[in-house]
Amino acid sequence: MIYTAVLLIAASVALQAQTDRREVRAGNRKFKKEAYKEAEIDYRKAVVKDSLSVAGNYNLASALYRQQDWDGAGKALEQVKDIAPGTSHADSWHYNSGDVALQKKDYAAAVKAFREALLLNPDDLDAKENYIYAKLMLQNQQNGGGGGSDNQDQQQNQDQQQDQDQQQNQDQQQNQDQQQQNQDQQDNEDQQQEQNQQEQKISPQQAQQMLQAIQAKEKETQDKVKKEKADLLKSRQKEKNW
């Protein structure tokens, strides 16, 4: 069974202590419009003003994540690792950290992050699913599975299908070779039989010669019989004459 991670990045939010930050609010508006690159610029401005801005770094990580910049998202979350876990949004921070770890295939870190998110919010079904998925991937990785990503599963299925196709082609080729061999053998037998039949046939000249020989033999035999009869008659006449 293939497990697929449910990667639902938490919505970009302005945390309570920093809701008055203009750059964060501007970034949030663009984030909601899915203009993630523009939102990233605003969040970076907020971080420039306050490098430990939880809202700025947290939302910057969200924007980078949506752009598939996993390393950048991880660095933004790491920037406030000592502060964010103490806020009311700690479970979301741990959850997003787990998502980033999953994308980087750091399954041990993902398991830890989702566990922390569940301890803070046990009713988070997405966190439960991702936690289970991360544990399975970690176990597979430790057993030498190399992480077992969906692409790897797909590649494995393709390899298996290719092997099956190759085996099927080999079987078909063997059947064709066997059929050809049987056909060649039959053709050879038919050819040999035809040659034998041709050898057994005699030409009209040969037949005429044989017939003449037989007729000659019969004439010779008849002449011999006639001669013997004539000699016998002669002998009888002599006897009568005596």
C-alpha cells in the first residue's frame, strides 16, 4: 500500500503580537491571492525590520514552501525555533516544520515535528496522517528502502511492468521460434518425401525400355517353348517311323 502525505501548509497568518506590522499584512493579502513571490518580498521586508519576527518568518516560510523552496522554508522556521514554540500557534509551527522535513526526506525530523504538533493539538487529523506517513517512511529508510517516495514507487511499478513485458516478449519469441522450427522440420520432411517420390517415379523412356525388355524376355521364352515342342514332335515322329 502506498501512503501519500497530506501536505496542507497552514494558512499564512499574522500572529497576535504583530498584527500591526504593515509588511506582514500586505504579504498576507498577496498570499491569499496565491501571489507567493510578491508575498515573499513583503515578508522579507518584515524580517529585515525584525529578524525574530515570528509572523514574518513563519509566513515567509509558508510563501517559500508554496514555491517549493524547501531549504528556504526550513531556514525561515528555524530562525524562530526558540520563540514560536511558546506562542499560541506553536502547533502550526511544528506542523509546517514537519511538512518541510517531509519534502527534504528527513523523516526522523518529520516524525518529531508532527508528534509535537499532535501533543499540542490531538484533534488535528492532518497531523495524525502525516505522523503515520513519516513513521512509515522512516522505518522504510532505516530498512534500506531509501525513503520510498511516490516517484520511487512509480519507478518500481514501471520496472516491474517492463520486466513483465520483456518476459512476455521473450515467451512470444520462444513460441515463434518453436513454431518456425516445427515448420522448417515439416518442410524438410515434405521435401524429402517429394524427393523420394520423384526418385520412385520412372520416365516414359525408362518405362518403354522396361516394357521392351519384358516383351523380349517373353518372346525369348515363347521361342524356347516352341523349339522344345518342335524337338519333342520330331522325336516322336522318329519313333513312329521306326
